[in-house]
Amino acid sequence: MAETSAHSLIGQSATQIDTPALVVDLDAMQRNLRRMQAFADTHGVRLRPHAKMHKSAWLAQAQMAAGAVGVCVQKVSEAERLLTLGVADVYVSNPLGSLQKYERLAACFRAVQAQKPQIAVAVDDLRQVQWLAAAWAAAGIAVPIAVLVEIDVGQQRCGVAPGDAAVPLVRAIAEQPTLRFAGLQAYHGRAQHLRGAADRRAAIEGALAAVRATTAALQAAGFAVPLVTGAGTGTFWHEATSGVYGELQAGSYLFMDADYAANQASPDQPAFEHALFVQTRVMSRQRSATDDRAVLDAGHKTHAIDSGLPTVWSGHSAAWAVSNGGDEHTVLRGPALPDLGDVVWLVPGHCDPTVNLHSHLIGVRGGLRDGVVERIITVDARGCVT
Amino acid sequence: MAETSAHSLIGQSATQIDTPALVVDLDAMQRNLRRMQAFADTHGVRLRPHAKMHKSAWLAQAQMAAGAVGVCVQKVSEAERLLTLGVADVYVSNPLGSLQKYERLAACFRAVQAQKPQIAVAVDDLRQVQWLAAAWAAAGIAVPIAVLVEIDVGQQRCGVAPGDAAVPLVRAIAEQPTLRFAGLQAYHGRAQHLRGAADRRAAIEGALAAVRATTAALQAAGFAVPLVTGAGTGTFWHEATSGVYGELQAGSYLFMDADYAANQASPDQPAFEHALFVQTRVMSRQRSATDDRAVLDAGHKTHAIDSGLPTVWSGHSAAWAVSNGGDEHTVLRGPALPDLGDVVWLVPGHCDPTVNLHSHLIGVRGGLRDGVVERIITVDARGCVT
């Protein structure tokens, strides 16, 4: 459905939505939003949710209105979109691979400078420091840009090794009048999806050791670390209570996907509710001597399956077995299967790439089955990969 | 990158493309296009490529200009988009889950009727026949719509069981003046991705037996089968030479992904070239005592991984090991790794959902490394899941 026609759904019964569609339970989402902000406030840490999850200016502003200091993004194109739409504080929590990317960031800052946005970016290579300084100087921007140095705290992806390797980077930043060293980017992505609560805790203890070693090396070289930022929905309570991290970057807590729900809960973690659903319909119902199945009209062009297949919403009376039907289908088997045309709600395995498949989310108030469409949420930075 | 700014790339060197981006080698693509059409022509079968793969009106029209009779789609919204953009013959090769979907199809036919389009749809349930007839009658369309009955030839997804189960459906179609029975939809999706050539052949022999049993049951009931349509890039030469199938629905042959390339080749199959690539850059290059890696700026928001990770383009001098870096990253390890900012081309695992992640494809002439951007190909039906 085109987004313009989606707006005509507002005020209608949720069951009228043409399928498949990505539906947000606004009540559950707002409880999640408040719960996470209250947790951050209680523990005296800043919340900077990762907007790569929802890619929506409206949701970013809702998070900031509730108390978040700003948002993270991974891509310059995401920063461009959100800054242009009035999101006032955006951090690109990633190093960038070319001078051109840093020039785009500078051009974007210039374009929205009148609104006095806060903007920051990560680096993990001396050449990026040079590119960034050159781009900022060429754009003639007087305000220094906040630069964070990414360290590898166990993710084995971007980031310099913990310890001394950060020193020359911070020194190079300090030497540039257009740059300001703002802290360490220290996100442990792998830790988020370890199923065992003790395994996640152990992984974050490793991250803390990596951060402490790096902070010590920087202090020995005469540099203070203003902020350590990181953490995700699978571990944030460990970082928040560590005395090391000052800012949390969790994003998925807002929608809560099936993969995060499959983690063994930790006793000290706040609980979140599923708030994002694939609303789908049975498009084929086949019974034969050898098989009995209901085929849904949503496949992995509707919900990402990188973190596993979707699960069936707990509001259905039966727990059907889900199997992968390819790009456009999902197959259910089990007792009391739904009939042709019946609506079925699925919980996507991974919310970030699922949201990115859609131009908009349909916000429902009053529950999935009895609710009313209240709002169409545009996925403003959908497909922004550059 | 927004599509408008993508058009400014035309005439520029391909290496200037901001990354990540989805790039089409137009020379390779056009060789694939001609090779498949020549194969269909030689074997006296019709070619109706699946446009769910490329979702592009321009590519659909290029296929039809070369001799294809029309295209398939899976979704009503895809049909709406392509018919509106002038694609003259569109078949929705799928049953639909509500009266509303058939009404949308009828409304779309009405809207473009002046261009005399050909339109067809599949069913696998008596209720769908009633819905379709009601929708066509309510729209007051004089031309009967072509209806195909889907049978399950081994996919275990949509479709009635082979044999007698198709008879009441064909009878119900025959009783409706607004409907015309046009044949059997008999696609074996699972067979496409069986690695062994003999396994694929055996699976298609099973499909042929299923079609023959159904045709015999229909003939016994007094119904001729005008057409059997199906087949994909992994098996089409078996269907084409079977004497049973009259139409091939292969789609991936045009771009040829890593998953299809991993199939054991059959001696009687025409070969296709990779024509779709993720153009990416190294955004982080880290060497430490324990690891040596290059991180690319493309993850599974840029290329679908449902059928496996992308592979490294054979034009690179080294065969690096690829590991999953999540939504926005891919990690390379191995000898002579590329440096920060270097361009790397990947071959996506599965072209259909990869294309669907992008608003446009960048068509390059003259090879990936030395080529020039010739054309921006809009993914017109991107995100059309309803």
C-alpha cells in the first residue's frame, strides 16, 4: 500500500488493514519507551537510542521528548534524513570509509546549522581523522565536531584494539582545531544475542576490561575520556551499572523482537513487550492425505529472517509451527489452523532490518485484535544505506 | 543516495559510485537475457519471467521486447505498479487471501483497460473463485479474466494436491462467465535450490508426474488443460524439454545470484553470468596481534542473506573469507586484504530480496572496474508486498 493511501486507514479498525503490513502496538511501545527512559534516569546514565532500528524522525523525537539526549545512526544518509527532519542530536556511531562520506556529513551540518544541531561521528583510523578534519575545514564550519574513537570490545568488527592503539588517534584528534575528542565508542554487538544471562554478563565484563585498559592508556598519555558510549537491548543494565559507561545506545527495546525475547532473562533487567507485528492473512489453506497447512501472505520480503523466523503472536489460541515459505509466504502447521482469509499476527525475528523493508508502520491503539489505527509512522530513512 | 541524485552519476566512472550500492553489469545482463530467450525459442516454449525478482517495468519491457510473452508477479501491488507503468501482460502467479485483493486487481484492470492489457491470476480454493468472479462482475468488466489453478508439485506451499482435487476448481471456473480457465500453475520452488543436478532432475520428474495426473483427472472430467506454467532458474531446461510445460517462469537467470551459482551444473543447462553486484568499500581496516580484517560498509540491509552470505566477485585477486557483520557490515579475512576506502564487489546470495532493499539499481557498461554508469533502473515495485 502506498503511504498516502495508508493515511486513509486512520480511525479504522485494525483488522481492516490490507495484508501483509507492519503494525505497531502503540500502547506497548509507549510503555517500553517510558520503561527504558526511567531505567536510564534511575541509574544516572544518558540514553541515546539507536535510530538504525526505526529510521523514523517521529520516533526519534518521541524518544528525545521522553528524555533521550539524541539518537545514534550508522549511516551518513540516515543522519542526513533525520537532521533534515529536525532531529536535533545525531551521532554516526561508525567509522566511515571515504573522504566523500565525511564531506557529506559536513555539507549536511552546514545545511541545518541554523537549527544548531549536535552532531558526532566515530573513527578508528588516522586517515579518517585527516578526512574528517579536511572536510570540516573545507566546509568552513567554526564549531568543532565531536569525535569518538571506536574500540573493539569483543565484537571483532570495527574499532581499534583496546589499550594503547587509541592513543595516536586521540592525539591526532586533539591536534585538529576543528575536532573535539568526545569519548569512546564501545559497543559489544555479539554480547547482545548470547542466550545465557551469565554469558552476556561475562561478555560485558570483558568489554569493561577493554574500556578500562584503553582509558588507562589515554590517561597515561594525558588524555581524559569524557564519555564511554555503547550497550544494546540484551545487556544495557550491565553497562548502566558499571560506573564505566555514561550513555546507552539500545534501540530494539522499543519494539522488542523475537530474537531478543529468546534470550534467557536476567533478574536485574527491565522487561519489554513485543510492540511490532507482521499482520498477515491466510492466502491458501490446504488439507490433503499427507499434509495440513495454512499459508500466510508474508515472507522474508516482509520480515527479515537473519535472526530466525518470526514467531506466532501469543494472543493466538494455538502455538502453530512456523516454517519458511520464501520471499512471500510463511507456512503454519499444527492444531486448529486458521482458515483462508483469517488474520494472523507474527512477531518478527529482528526488528531493525524488518522495519527497513517498509515505507511506513501502522500504529494501532487498543490492541491488535480490537484496536483502531491511530497513526502512520513514516520510515523516513528506509533504504538509507550509504 | 536518493534516486534523483543517482541520475547525476550517468556518464561517470563506476568507481565513483558512493557505497554501498547495487550495481548491474549491463553487458552480462543482456547476454543472460538473450541466452534465456534463445533457449525458450529453440525449445518451442513461452518465456514469462518472474518480475518479483527485479520489480522493474523497464526490465520487464526489455524481457518482452526480446520475446517474453509477459511477466509473472506474486502480489497485487506489483501487478498494479507494473500495469500502470505500461507492462502489457501480467500474471499474478499466486492465490490471494481476500475478496479485497481480487477487487484491487479488478480496479487496476479497469484503470488500464484502454491499453488492452493481458491479466491472469492463480487460485487454489473454491472461495477464491467466488471472490474473483464477484470482483470481476462488480467491476463490470466484459473481458473474462484468465485463471490458472495452482497444484502442489512438491513445494508444499500453495496449491491443491495433484489429481482429482483440481476438478471442482476448474468446474467452478468454467461455470463463471467472467472467468476463463487458462491452465495449471505448477512451480516447484524447492527443486530450484537442490544442489545436486540429479536431485533437481528427480524433483522435476515428480512434478511432471503430478501435472500428468492432474491433466488426466481434468480430461476425464471433460476439461482440456490449455497451458502448464512454472519452472525456475535451477531446473527450467527439464520443464522446457518435458513436452508438458508450455511456459517458463524463471526470473533469477537475468542477474544470477550466488545461491544459484552454487548448484551443481547440469550438462544440458545454458550457463548464466553474475550480473548483479553489491559495490562496497572498506570502512575499517584493523590489524592486531590476534586479528587481521577488513570491514565492508554493506550488511544485510544492503543484501539479503536468506540464501547465504554474499561471495566475493571473482575479479578480485584473492578469495577472502566472508563473515556476517550484521545489518550494515561484512567482514573479510584472508591474504592481501583491501585497504581502507578500497572498493570491493560482492555477489549477493539471493537476488530477489536483495533488489527489493533498493530504490534503484545502477547500470554499468564496460565492466565493474573500468565501466561507466549508463542507466539508473528504478525498482518500481520495491516494497510492494500487499
